[in-house]
Amino acid sequence: MKNFNFLLLIVIGLLCSMSVSAYDFEVDGIYYNITSEAEKKVQVTYKGFGSKDREVYKDEVVIPEIVCYNDVTYSVTSINENTFLDNQKLTSVVIGYNVTTIGKYAFEYCYNLEKVVVG
């Protein structure tokens, strides 16, 4: 019974830590995670954990080369995995020159995505 209670506490702790937002900051409707504070690098990510949170991106999304937040300029270097997954509202994406990595399934099931421009 002690082991079960301990395991239950661990699971609850993990679930609580997952309820934190999936992003570090938002600028102009695009959500970012800081990947390197020292190198001032960020990645584009999604708002939350559900599919509806990914649909905040609609129509055309323009991913900039740099983004400024709290007086710090970051280079946008990647797109997180699953960022646009199953997004039916996304039709076009323009990706800035600094993006060198696109995570797994970033655009999977985006059936209405008609155009992607890189750099």
C-alpha cells in the first residue's frame, strides 16, 4: 500500500507539472519557447495541450527571423514538434531564414495547408 501511495503521489506531481503552459511567451499571436537563454534562441510552439489550442494559428502564419520580448531580441531557429498538428484552419506558412529545424509532426494532418514558403 505504501508503494501505491508513493507512486500515486509521483503521478499527481507529474500531472500538475504538465498543467503549466506549453509556451514561455507570446508575441503577435505566435507562441515561443526559449531554447537557449545564453544564445537568445527560441522555437515556435503551440499554445496549450489540446488540438483547439493549436488552432489559434489560422489562415496565414508568418514566422519571423527574430522576435523581441521584454527588451530581449531572440533568433527564431526552430518549430517545435506537433506545433500545427491537425490544424484545419491553417492555410499558409512563411518561415523565416533563421529556422533550421522543424520538429516531428509539425504540419501533420494540416489538410487545408496550401502553401509553405521557406526563407
